[in-house]
Amino acid sequence: MKGFLKYRGKLNIKTLLISVAVCLVFALIEGLLAGGVDVYAFFENLNQPSFSLPVWVWFLAGGFYYIMCIAMLYNVFIAQVSTKRNISLVLLLSMMVTNTFWNILFFRLNELHYSFIGLLIFILIVLVLFVSLWKFQKKTAWILLPYLVWLVYDFFWMWDIWKLNI
């Protein structure tokens, strides 16, 4: 896996730590701005579609999201500086910012309609990021693919949450 390793197979620890730090900052900001909500109680108070997953699955998806972001940031950071690299980096950071705002809309503000619109914007950014990564660094685009599949479920779930809780 040449993209994950640099300098004759050695992991670039400094770059990995920077990637982890960026994700921790985003997780911390998200926790501070969107947190303080009892997620279990919040989900219990929503009318849920029949295909809703248990809350613990959402926690797993959130963990996977940040692990995926760490891996993608690492790969983009170690790549040679270029326009394609910079575009991918901006899109990756835009995805993380948009995810934070979505969590604020959904959990903190309980704005289901705006959460659905925010999800559409988020999905668009993720799709553009995927295309950008595919053109720049296919191995990193593959990391994002399972999340794109998750977003198909997320789209239909959020649509139903919005409609069932009007």
C-alpha cells in the first residue's frame, strides 16, 4: 500500500499525528457545538422509520468516519504538492466542516428540515471529493467508497425522519 507508507515503507509518524490531530480538533469542535445532547433520548423521541438502525451503529459509523478521515488526510498530506492535491485537501476539510454543521443542525438545534438540506449539501461535497480523489489518488478514493454507500442509507433515513416528525 504505497500511498499509506513513505520513505521505503516507513510510516511518516509526524504526518500521521497531524492527521489525527486535525480529526481530533474537528471531533472536539463538533462535540462542543453539537454535543451536550443525550443521543439515546434524542433518538427515542424521534418517530423512526422501520429500517432505522440502533444508536450504537451510528456511533460505529461516526468512529469509522473519523478513521476514514485520518487515512485520507494522511494520504493527501504525504502526496506531492499539486493543484489536484490542494483541491482534494480543501474538499476533504469542507466535508469535515459540513459534517460538523450537520451535527449542530440535527442534534443541537433539532432542525430536521434544515438537517435534510444540510445532508444534501454534505452528500454533494462527498461526491465531489470522491471524484477529485479518483482523479488524484485512486487508493484514497477507495477509502471513501464505503462511506458513500452509508450515505445512501443516511439519505433515505434522514428523509423519513424529517417526514415522520413534521
